[in-house]
Amino acid sequence: PAQKLLIVAACQRAGHVVAVTGDGVNDSPAIKKANIGVAMGSGSDVAKNAADMIILDDDFSSIVNGVEEGRLIFDNLKKSIAYTLSSNIPEIAPFIMFILAQVPLPLSTVMILCIDLGTDMVPAISFAYENPELDIMLRRPRNSKLDHLVNAKLISFSYFQIGVIQASAGFYTYFVVMNDYGFKPGSLFGMVPQERVFPNSTDTYIPNDATKGNMGTGSKKIFNWNTDADNDLDVRLFYNNKSVDSWSDCRWGNDAPEWWRRNLVEDVDICYSSEALRYAQCAYLVSIVVVQWADLTICKTRNLSISQQGMVNHFANFGLIFETCLVAILCYVPWLNIALGTRMLATPHFGVPSFPFFAVIFFYDELRKSYLRAGIDNDTGKLKGWVAQNTYY
């Protein structure tokens, strides 16, 4: 027993993770000392009590199965965390833009909760059912002191790579929708803090007039974009200091479906009103779901191509359908429009502007993984090349 303890202690001092198997009373001190103590199912009760794991069938190949299962759990936890963290950037970026650029808020707090507590829940859980990657038992043992569950590479991947692309998709969608409803992107910057005189309810926008038709005489106020109190107001009258060129033509004419042009729930026009912001916020919400499709797909593997892994996780496939159906319900059920501030998006606005970013995320990660696989030496476990060393989370 003393010699076994010396061997275990020497290996541990060398920085190794030590596993000891045994079945007798004499083995129990070494089993207890080891990082992983393994006792045989037919062994003594003392050895079993000292062990961390008991092989019930007395078959050493069960240890290999246990190692594979442990690696699978570790992998799937990493994948779920990477998926969940990615959407944090497109959720926080609108508030940063609101503070720094003073644009109307691109995403409301209620819609952030719809993502975190709604559309992202099932896809994140689905990683628990993901199959092991084909190379999972070919990898060298990980360094327990460096390769943590959440490390800098995972944060970099989720926040500064995928998260930035997702935020770009959201902002592009926001500006497209606002432009389609009369607000050029350039006119939105610095708009929120401006103090102007509110027009009368009977005033009509006159492009060539000095006051643009605003006949109001009250004191100057800031327009509140976050309520529906003035959603029937033509904001061109309020921001009458802006030139005619600051506004774009409304994309939808009378030949378009009415629900593309008007909010039928509250019976107000969308163009040149604060309703345009509600539609842009809802489109931003949908854009996050669209890019999370790609995020779910790429997070299924850490270094293999999705073509090697396949879409055989039926729970993940259900998650894709679930989040799509849920966001559609949030958008197109009238009473939810009132409760959550969502809107019935025009068909060309439902995921269409953000779909190119879905493709960008997918092909970017496939390219990254191809360089990563080329930089992994399976014999030594060393990472070669910048991509492998800095993006293999």
C-alpha cells in the first residue's frame, strides 16, 4: 500500500491526473489518494467506499465508456454556454447605441426577455442530447488547469466573433425597417434628445413651409419614443428642423396589403410615426432568432464540420422549429402585440434582411474550423497556427 501511495503522489506532483483501480483493502489508500479512485464491483466494501467510481460489471472497457461520456458532457456544456452567450451582444448593443448615438432604442427590454426566457430556452437545452463528435476519443486529455469550462477563447468566440455578427444583423434590420417606413438611417442619429414644440392634432406636414406645417405654440419638449401615447403623430411635424431630404419615401403604397402599411390593432399609420420604431424593434427580435439558427448549427461541433456531425439531434431540430414558431406567435397574435409591444411584420421584414448574416456566420465558422482542424496535432495535442491557438475553445 505504501508503494502505491508513493507512485500516486509522484505522478500528482508531476502534474498528472491520476486514476487508480483496485478491489482489495490494500488498494484503498491509493484509491482514496488518487484524483479518480476506481473500485471493482466484486471488490471489498472498503475499496468501494474509498472509490469515486465503481465498475459494476468488472470490465475495464467500461472505464473507456466513462471517459467518453465525461468528455461528451464537458463538450455539450461548452457548446450550450457558447450558444447562450452569443445572443448577449445583440441584446446589449442596442442600449449602447441608444446611449452613444442617441437613436430611438432598437430593442426593448421586454423583447430581450422574450429571447432569454422564450426562444433561446429549448435550443440551449437541446445540446444535452447532442451526439459525441467523431474524434472525441482521439483527442489528447485536456489540461485541467488551463482548459476550463468557460475560458477566454470561448468568450472571444461568443462575444467578439459570433456576437458581433449577430449585432450587425440586428442593426441592419433595424435601419432597413426604419428606412422603409420613412426614416433614413442618418436622420436617426441624435434624434432622441432633441426638444421641439409639439404640433396641433390638426396640423399637416408641408415640406416647403418654414415650420413644416407645425402650428404648435406650447413649450419645447422631448418626444417620447417609448410609449404609444403619440403614435398617431407625424414625427416630421415634431422634428421640423430636419430637411425634407432627411426622410425617405414609404416603401409600401396603397397596392400593398393594409397590414404592411397600418397597425391594425391600434388603427394607426406606420409611416413617419413612432409605430415605425415598434416594427423595427420587432424585426430586430426576429433577426436575433434567425442568426441563432446559425449559432445553434455551428455550436453542434467544436472543431468538426457540421457535415461530419449531421443534423441527427432531433431535439435540436425541434428547437429550431420551436423558436421560429414562437417568434411568429409573438409577432402575429394581436393581444401579444399589445402586451409585449411586438407588431405584425410585413412579410419582407420577417427574417429576410438578416438572412445574409445567417449565411455569413455559417460559412465563417466552417472556414474557421477547417483551419482549426489543420492546426491540431492529434499525436501530441499541440495546436499549430493562429486560428487553432486562439479560437479552439
